[in-house]
Amino acid sequence: MKAEILQMLRESGDFVSGQELCERFAVSRTAVWKSIQQLQKEGYQIEAVTRKGYRLEGVPDTVAAAEVESRLRTQWIARPVKYFEQITSTNQYAKQMGEEDAPEGMLVVADCQTKGRGRSGRSWATPPGKNIAMSLLLRPPLAPERISMVTLVMGMAVACACRKLYALPVQIKWPNDVVIGGKKLCGILTEMSTEITAVSYIVIGTGINVNMTQFPEELISTATSLVLELGREVNRAELIACVMEEFEGFYQTFLADGDLRSLRGSYNDLLANRDRGVRVLEPGHEYDGTAEGIDDRGQLLVRLEDGSVNAVYAGEVSVRGIYGYV
Ligand code: BTN
């Protein structure tokens, strides 16, 4: 009920009477008052005035479940939200939940990760109170080789949400790093569990650098954050809700098509590598070419010097710019 109360207070922008809240949620005045007190304890400034009701005056900087849920406009994505102030890795927890029949659409969010995981066995830093670390549990009716496309869909959702909320020139470095001005803003790590030919669940882990200003020496030239790009801090819960809404829409389209045919145009418009030189790093083999965009299956089409085009599959290789990270 906390999320619903918050949503009502936020949307009203003014006093909402205790009576209205009781009627809306079919609970007693005491139950409403208890929820208000809990919210106040969590740092929400809620003014309570006799005969007027409650008014939201200030919200804490939090990504706790009630705050994220009170901003969600999705049908089933990120429902429910499971929040941890600190966890080893949201991906690790979401995978555990996948094994335990947790509902599809569950979103695990943490304020801080102590063992955040990145791609290729690297680590991923999520210090307290700064960034977004979240993992979405899905059970797609797809063959394992199609899962890398879902990761591209999440990259698009993050890029589109950042463009919508902050009008920043956010792009995608194939397959799914979200970048601004060639520097990495967000990384995505998808992990899956399969049974012979079918997928039983996948976890899409998304890490976004939001209000972080200090980066380790080795990342300074390749990483950035929203606060550094915008010059002001941003609300993490609002961004999570917006990413989830974008994702739900794109994912529905993707599932209906079974591939990226309808999303490919928008993805290619966001592609930072487009028409640029790329180095393809296949196991035991490196070559250069020009990236032309993705095909319906999310493969990167790379034109070689002799004019032929190679389709590069996201699962097996990595790609970087010839002169830098993008
Ligand atoms: C990358 O290396 O680019 C992928 C980084 C993915 C980080 C996110 S943060 C939330 C989720 N939990 C993890 O342990 N990793 C992912």
C-alpha cells in the first residue's frame, strides 16, 4: 500500500484527505496512518494537517521498492520489485529466484553491490547511493540462440529512457553498452538457464552510472555518468521506472515478431558504431571493417575492405572501435 499512497500523493501534488485514501484502498484510517508513519521513517517528508489530509513535501534519494513501484506505469514488467540496500550481485539473487519459480517480470534492485559482475568475468562497481544496479527476471518462450537479442532490447530501452528524460545524445555501442560521447554509461549482463533446447529463465542485469563522479584511474577515459554529462544529479527511481516502461513496449514487439525486424531501424539510429571502423575480436582471429548496422537477428553487419559483409553474432565476439572504445 505504501507505493500506492506515494503514487496518489505524488500525482495529486496537493493534500489528499485520509478519507479518500481509506476509501481508495478499503482500509481503516489507522492502517493509512501506519503506512504514512512508515514512509516518514524512511525519509519521506509528508505533511499531515487536520481536516486537510496528507501532502508529499519531499522524497528521499532512494531506489527502494515503494519508490520505484509508485512511479511504474508498466503492466507486468518490474512487478514486483525486490529491493536490497546491499547485496553481492542482483544478477546472482535474480538467478536464485529464477530457480525458485519466482514470477516472470520480477525486478531485483540494489542500492549497493559488493560483488557486482560485469561481462567477460570482469567486476562491476556499485557504490552506495549513487548508481542503478538492477536485474530483470524473464522466462521467454525462445531458443537459447535468440536470447542475445533480448539484451539488445534492454540497451535500446536504457538509451531511449535517457533521451526521453534528459534529452542527452545517448547511443549504443554494439551489442548493448549505452554510451554518451563515446564513453560508457551503462553495461548489461544477461545470464540464462537452459534445458536442452529451451530457455527456463534469463536474468538481464543492468548497471547505470547515475550520480557517480569518481571513477577508478583505468576507467576515467572510457566511463561516464549522467551527473557528469548533465551537471546535475538525477532521480534514480524515476529512471528505473522509465527504462522498465520502454523495455515493456519494445519487448512486447520483439516477442510478437520473434526477432528484431520491427526494432532494427530504431536500434540502428542509436548505434554509435554505425558507418565507423570497427575491430572484430573473434577467438583466435581479429579483423577490421566498417559497421553498417544490425540485421533482424541483432548481428552486426561489418563490411570488409573487399566489399563483402560479415554478420557478427553478439554471443561470440566483441567489437571495439579501431581508434578507441567505440
Ligand atoms: C558490463 O560489463 O558491461 C556489464 C555490467 C553489468 C552490471 C550489472 S549491475 C546489476 C547486475 N548485477 C550484476 O552483478 N551485474 C549486473
